[in-house]
Amino acid sequence: MIQVSENTITITPLNAPIGAEITGVDLSQEQSPKVMKMIDDAYNKYNLLLFRNQQLTPDQHIRFGASLGPLEIHVLKRYLLQSHPEILLISNILREDGDFLGLPDAGQTWHTDTSYRQKPSRGSILYALEIPRDENQQALGDTLFASTAAAYDDLTKELKDFLHGKKAIHRYSQRKRPVDSKREKLTKEQLQETPDIAHPAVRTHPHTGRKALYLFEGECVGIEGMPEEEGAKLISYLTQHIIRPKYIYRHKWNEGDVIMWDNAASLHLAVCDYKLPQRRLLHRVTIEGGVPF
Ligand code: SIN
């Protein structure tokens, strides 16, 4: 455990290859530049931060997110909080008109956010308002986070050398969705807006310089300069490597939890093991990122 300033704030690495828990910070309050720097540094170092027992209004959530960088507005406008479009609702709850209150199947296959864009998001800050529970009151709907940096560290020198300078091709229309996904097919315009993007297969963290794998099966369709089938095999091998249990932190949510993750060093997956009347509602804000290098 690291004690940051006179017995108030603590940063404790999670018992996992990614993440740390911070206590002693009330995110509903405006933070001093010193505390914000401490949070930002821990975010870059641990690639995932957990704060428990928070109570955030949409304005407070947005203010905290915006203090880490400009915020993005999600493309799926119907799932934005009307009064605060910076907030994307993630939820299986049904509205009166029969539509979902939020995006019901967000993140239900392994991915890193908006990697099909030239400038993928830096990360998201997810705030849990309602968490589904089983008959024994055990939380359902966990989220798994895999450290792509720890997975990279363990590769052989030969494979690291081989991957050096290689680029993986990300294709949004190929992004894997759950089998029962209710998402509409991408329109012609959306397809035109999301052409294939080649990103380094190994990216360098913009703040720490740590290297991490940056590809995954279910969106990446090949490796530039490699025959299609060989590229696909390599992507599949590396994805299976990243999602080995030893690289994963599995979060069991409680209402009031806030988790922020770093897309430059992780993949994540939301587990859908619940259904109505078990309700799940989270608010998400997303921070802009830079071009991966
Ligand atoms: C996401 O991928 O943004 C959603 C994660 C979750 O709902 O647990």
C-alpha cells in the first residue's frame, strides 16, 4: 500500500496484474491539482483504478472525467443521458416505450474501446448505480479486465522482435457482438465513417512508455504485410494469450463503485449472466485519447 498524503489517501494495488484501489477520495468533490495529479499518475501506472462507495450526480461524474482530459460523446445518441450527453447509459432496464434505457450489450466480448478509430479513447470511467443480484444477493454482471502490458512482458524475445513494427488492421464492422445482440446493422454511412485502421500490434503507453499488446480477435482482421490466414492465426494466438486468467482482474460490482480503465494497456469484457427483473445500470464517461504509437 502507498500512502499518498498524511494518512488521507491510500493507493493499494489489487491482487492482480492490473489495477489499484484508491481510498480517501470523494469523487463528488472538486479535487485539488495535487490530488488530480496523484490520480492521473496512478491511472497511468496501474491502468485501472477502483474507488468504492461513491455518490455522483451526472455533473460531478462529468467534472471528474473532464479533469483527466476532454470527454467524448458516444455515437449511439439514443443511449445518452438526455440532460448530460457526455454520459452513456449502460443498462438492460426497459423504458416505458419498450426500448432499453441504455446500451444493453456494451462490452460483452473482449475489446478495447474505439480501437477502430485513428484516435481511440484513452479510457472510460464507469459508475455503478444498479447491480443485478442472484437469489443469494451475490452480485452478477462482473467486468473482467486483462492486462495487455503484463501479457506483452511475458512474450518470448523472438515474438517481441517479430511483432516489432507490425500493424494490426482493425475493422469495426467485424467487431464481435454477443449472439443475441439486438444492435442494428451498421448503416452505409457508418461503414463509410469507420474505414479499416492499422495500429501498432504493440503500443507504447503515452505516459509511462510501457509496451502492451494492442490487438484482439473479433475486430482485427489481419496483420499488415502478412498473409491473411497467418495474420489471423497470430491474432487469435495473442488474444488467447492475453485473456489467460493470470492477466485478469475480475471486478464484482457494488452500487457506488467507480472504475476507470486505460485502453492503452488493457482489454475488457462485461459478463452477461443476468436478465430482467435483475437490473443493471451504470453511467459511463469516456476520455479522449491520442494516436497509438
Ligand atoms: C463497457 O465495455 O464499456 C461496458 C463494461 C460493463 O458494462 O461492465
